[in-house]
Amino acid sequence: MQTFKLFSIFGLLLITLITASCSSNKEIRDQRARGAEQDLYESVQYYLNSSNWETAIEYLESMEENFPFGVYAEQAQLDLIYAHFKSNEHDAAIASADRFIRLHPQHHNVDYAYYMRGIAAFYNQTAFSSAYSSDYTTRDPGAAKDAFNHFSQLINRYPKSQYVLDAQKRMVYLRNIIARSEINVANYYFKRGAYTAALNRGRWVVENMQTTPAVPDGLAVMAQAYHLMGMNDLSQDAINVLQHNFPDHPALNDGTFDYRFGRDIKRSWLSYATFGIFDKALYVSFDTREQYNPFDESIPNTAPPKS
């Protein structure tokens, strides 16, 4: 019986020693892992601060692979958004921001992810436009609409965020771009003789973009389109609104709408060959930005902050 007790005591001591040893080894491994993670993260900060974005991205991706639940894991994901953006990898920045929002919807810095998603889409639009034309309104406004929607989500969800003021300034710029793009498309439809399509673009601007400087041209588009479609009463309704709100619009001549305003004065061979029968469909263009645009159309150049 005493022998059994001795064995029991010895067994308990052995188990205790083994457990303590395992616990100690685990703590050592954890400390080493934390040290390795910290060393890696310090390297990330060095490369970020030295604007070596490509290497920073490599280190950040390595952190995510090796320390997905580490002390710096969430901050590294935010840094990855910023690094992708600074490397002009805007789509990758948007994808990283989307992932962070999905994984950490309650994180105290999730508003930064919403903000940077809008910023990346914003610069997607301007970068694409700059590559082809200095007039951003002549390009596909899809990225501008995406950026606008992303900033709207930020403001609606986090109205007290430190990023709201900058987002609002960019949204004013984006609204002007989107509205003017619609007028440009309307002008194109006039050229193609698609008057209903032109009308719809002008009406959308008047109904949905009332604070933008494109509204006067939206009304002019409606007046012209209704006239070309033979709907003179509706055309006059649009003219009345234009006269009341924008009496100095260049398409108004002593209060009378000039349906020939803005038309291309160059006659095509078809026009000459048909003795002007098709002159009614000559290109009509409305663009009064110089007169009605009180906003600065230059790109807001506030540098997005590092998280």
C-alpha cells in the first residue's frame, strides 16, 4: 500500500514537472514568435517610412502568412491597404480594404479602411482619366461613382470620423465630374440623333444633381431634346425653368431659347448633298463650365494619411 502511494506521489510529481516544462517551453516559443513578429513589423515600418512600397508589401504579406493572429496582425492589414495605394496598386488597395471591413467590422480603425477604399477608387478615376485626357469628365465615370459611394458609406456609418471632412470635399468634386459627364454623354447622343437618350441624361442631372454647375446645361439639353422630338410644350417648360433660374445662359437670346446654339458650324458632305435636309441633326453641344462652375475642378490634393 505504501509502495502504491509512493508511486502515486512520484507520478504526480512527474506529471507536474512535465506540464511545467511544456508550459515553460510554450512560453519560450511564444516569446520567440512575438519577438520575430515584432522584428518583422519593425522592418515593415522602416520600408514604409523610406517609401519602399514594394518591399513593405512583401513583408506585410509575410506577416499575414506567418502571424495571422499576432499582436500586429490587424495593424499590418491596415498598413497593407496604405502600401498598395502608395504603390499605385489601387485595385489591390480596394480589395485589401474590403477584406479588412469584412474581417473586422467593429475595429476602432475600420473607418480608415472605408476612407482608403474611397481614396483608391478616387485615384483610379483620376489616373485613368489623366492617361487619356486632361478633362476628367470625358471618361467613363464608373470609378468616380464608386468613389462617391464609398465616401458616402464612410460618412453615413462614421459621421464623426476624422476622415469625413476630406471625404466631403472629394465628394463635391466627384459630383461635379459625374454631372458633367452626363452632359457630355447627352451631347454625344445629340450627335447620333438619339434625342430621347440625350433627354434622359439632361433630366437626370436636373433631378439628381441640383447643386452642381451642370444643371443649367441639363435644362438646355431638355429644352433642345424636347424640341427636336416635336414636344414643344415640354421644351417650353424646360426653357421657363432655365429663364427663371439661369437667365444669363448663353443659349438664351433676350429670353428666347436659341435652338441653333452650340451647333457645329461645319457642314458635312451629307448636308451639302441633301441640300441641308439633315441639318436638324447637326451636333449640338452644351458646355458652360466657365460661366457656371463656382467650384475648383482641380483634384483635391490632400495626401491620405498612414493608418
